[in-house]
Amino acid sequence: MVHVSIKRHNGIDTVFTGIVQQQGTLVSREDIDGDIRLVVDVPLGMTGRVDVGDSIAVNGVCLTVAGGGDGRVQFDVSAETLSRTQFGRMAPGARLNLEPALSASDPVGGHFVTGHVDGLGDITRLEPDGRSHRLEIAAPESLARYIAFKGCITVDGVSLTVNEVNDARFGVNVVPHTWSVTNMRDYAVGARVHLEVDLIARYLERLIGGAQEPAAEPDITTDFLSRQGFLPPLDDAEPEEDGERRDSRSERPE
């Protein structure tokens, strides 16, 4: 069973799935004491379902709704987020992928996405492939170990399957539906995109890394057991013959 924590209004945790539900358009970007405020035009049906304090993934970045009305939503973006994303370079008119936080009754159509961007990638190839499109993206070297063939990755908030891997470069296939309902149709070679690697890969690295650490000296040893009376004194113990194991059950008192 997978436990899903969900941020709803005043909750704590947030999770998304990488299935873009709506598209918005950047209206303005206002600098406020080192941060910026984004004003985004959103579909009218979305404004009635969004409250101040809600979390929305905007191009894959988890942002908190700071205000809104009349078909627009405002987001405050901190200097930390600006340093790791493209928001500080976006011009009004840019299309944005939007996904509200997952609720308990929502299907998980993609994979679990946190909305914490791991790095920026550069599109190095974009070409039609039948009715689909193939993208090649150069990721930062530090993320290469998390990207695996047939694994998951999030590109600008879109959950995609990795079809090829070559060092820090990877390829994905974008089906016609995804191409038509996301900002991927605005892509060009050289564009920079937000990347979030699979959360499971992060946990696996932590677990495997922990397993490779030197094991601590055990607290319970034969010497400890002997001193506590659970084993005969080591000096009196009979040596075992090569290739022979003594049956410990035969040494237990009746």
C-alpha cells in the first residue's frame, strides 16, 4: 500500500502526478524585494476550484496561490526558486502547464511528483516521430545517475517515460495528446526545461548508500555472552574440529 500525503489548504505535504490538467498564460511578472509575483491567466473553470494557500504545479514547480480573481491566479516566487527555475526569464505570453495538488479521490495517471525541481535541462533535439515527437534533453551531470531506461522523469511538470539514455542525455517520446495540451508544442532546440527525477530513485540511492556504509561493531559478541553466563568461559570452550559444527542444542541443560 502506498501512503499519499496531500496538501489541501492548510495541510503540510503535497504530491502531484505529472498529468497536466490545464494551461495558463503568464500575464505579468512583478519584482518585489528580490522575489517576484507571477500573474497567470487560467481557464475560468479553474478559478472557482482554487483558494489562497492551495498548491499548484506550474511548469512542474510547486507554487502556493497568493491571490486571484477574474480568471487570474497570483503566485509569489522566492529568490531560491528563481535561482533554480526559468521563472525569472519568462516573458508575458508564455504558456504554462498547470496541475492542482492531488486529492484522495484522484487517479494517479503518471507517477508521484513533488514539485521540487532538481535541475534545468537543455533540449538538444526535437523531431517528429510519426504522429508523436521525440525530444532529446541534456540534463545536469549530477542528475544522470537518477535517469534510467524506461524509468520516469518530469519535464516542465509532464510525466514522461525515458526511452533512451546516453550519459546525461536522455530521450522521451511525446504522444499527440500530450503535445496538444501542454506547452511542449512551443519547444525549440536550445530551450531550457524544468526537470524532476523520479522520487523512488532518490530513496533507492539513500538506501543503497546506507547499506554500503561500514557496519557498526556489534554490541552482542561471544565474549559478551560468555561474561554474562550464556556461554561457557571462552578459555574452557573446546575447540571445534575443522569442517565440523557443534550442535548448540546438545549443550543446553535439560
